[in-house]
Amino acid sequence: MDAGAEEEQHHNPFLASFYSTPRFQFRSEVSKARWDESIGMGEIIEKKGRIWTSTGMTRNGGKLYCTIEEIIFLVERGALLLLDTSDRVLDLKYIYMKLAEGKCGCTWESLEAYRHLKSLGYIIRRHGIPWTMKNEKSCCPATSHSAFMSVISDKMGKSDKVKEEDVSIVQMVKQIAIDGMKLDFDVYLPDSKFRKTSPGDPNFILSLLGSKPPSRADVDGLEKKCNGVPLKFCHVDHGRVSIFSFEKLNLQILP
């Protein structure tokens, strides 16, 4: 392994290579999170290592939260323990069950795509949801918060004033398109100098495909929402992740 690869491996301990495997691993630096059923996320209560420079989102006065795909990826690699409200450790079987319930804004295919890109060293987040509310401007704004106000009141038990930060959390975990296609992940190149407060535009935006290929209208509609950021598509078939893009070609009319 050359010097550059060694430096990148130091900053991203989960970088896939010939020297590492995706199976469960025991690590000396293990963080802890507590599962919050009301929002379908984990709140980090003990943070260790450099992984959090590009993982999780900061809300509610500095609290760090992670999505279920982030939780699974880290638990599988022995870098995170997920606890319940009684501080009992939740095993992977339980976490997979939470994913299967479909209430956390993530499908199994989304997890496979996240796991694949994260293992390659990419920095990845759910589309349009900022890591922090400080100084970050999204190239592709997420859906309006207004549709989630009633959900916030029910989930977080607030009847008066709902914080903007809380709205964004519930929005993120509920942002699943039942019909049609959507933009799923913002993907950034590996970068040891990456900062959540100033991430810049993603290298590309990823949209997961279902069983049917997208129509030209689907592709054009999604590309408009990307505001100039390259759009790529992802298809997951029995654990095999394929990522590709479409290009427009003008074919000459042959005589």
C-alpha cells in the first residue's frame, strides 16, 4: 500500500481494499448510540474516532444523530453499539428488523447502495438533508417542511412551537417516495479535509431504480432537480450494486 493509500485508510478506516474485508470486525474505538423510536434514528451518546467528521447530522443544540443505514454500516463493522432506552445493546437482527418495518426512510436496496459506496471510501448522506444547520447551503433543496408539521407534533410531543431543527429530522426519516422516483443520496469523493459545515456540491447525486427502467421524462425531471450536479442511477439485484448514468446521443440518419 503506497503512502497516499495509507493516509486515506487512516482517515477512513472502512475503506475497502485488499487489506480489509466487509465482515464484522472488533475495534478499539467504539462509539455508542441510543435508539430513538419516535424519529427512527440513533442519538450518539459516546463519540469516538474520526468517523463522525463525515457521518451523522448535528441538530437540537449540538446533538448528533445517525440514520439507520449509518447505524447498520457501523454496527456491522464493530464501530458502534446501539442501545435501547434501558442501555441494553441491540443486536444486528433487531436493527435489521427495524429496517424491514419501513418506517425509517430507508429500504434494503438503499442500505446496499449506501454500504457499497461507503465501503469504497465515498462520503454519502441522504439527499438534500444538511449535516448541520450552520452555514451550509444545499445545491438541491429538500421538500418543504410544512407537510411534516403534524408529524412532528405527534412524534415529539410538542403542541406549541416546533423547532426547525426537529422538523428536518422527521422530514429526513420520512422522505420515502411510494410512487415515482426520487433523489436518494448526495455522494462526495473521499476527502481527508472534508468538513460538514462546508461540504460544497456533491460529486454526484444517486437515484435508486426499481424493477422498471426510468422513462426519458423521469430522467429529465430528476436532472432538473439536480441543478447541474451529475445524476447517476443505482440498481440493486440480490446484493449486486450497479451504478450508471445516461447520456444523450444524436445519431446520424444513414442513407
